[in-house]
Amino acid sequence: MTERYEYVPHRLLRRRVRDIASGAEGELMAVINENVSDCLTYERWMELAYIRGASGREFTTAVANVVPAYDQQPARRHGDTA
């Protein structure tokens, strides 16, 4: 029987990222190539990103959905001074 997962290196590990599918942000904890098949005769492998949100809970998304999260300054209003 083969392993059902393997860790994959990623340039954004331990950095703040955004899941473009949900808009959620957090720290990229791991990228894992995982066998997501529910049957024994056919293997379906997918790279999943594990992201730890502000609540401390981790969620997964496809690696293609992960982008760096840049802290953005709020829009300045007319008359505001820096």
C-alpha cells in the first residue's frame, strides 16, 4: 500500500496568505500532496494548502488558490493627514 500523502515545499510556508476562493487569510502551515480518492482501485492526488486562520483553526484549499496576503492601508478620506 502506498502512502496517502507527502509534504511539498512551497515558497510561502510560514507566511501570511489569502485563499482567493474564500477571501480568508492566515498562515500557510503546510502543502501536502494528498490522495483524496475514496476508493482503493483509483488514486486521485491533489496538492492541498493547510492554512491556519486567526481563530487557530486550519482549513484547506487548493494550492492554486493561495496568494500572498499584503496588509493594505485603509483608503484615505479627503482631508485626512498622514
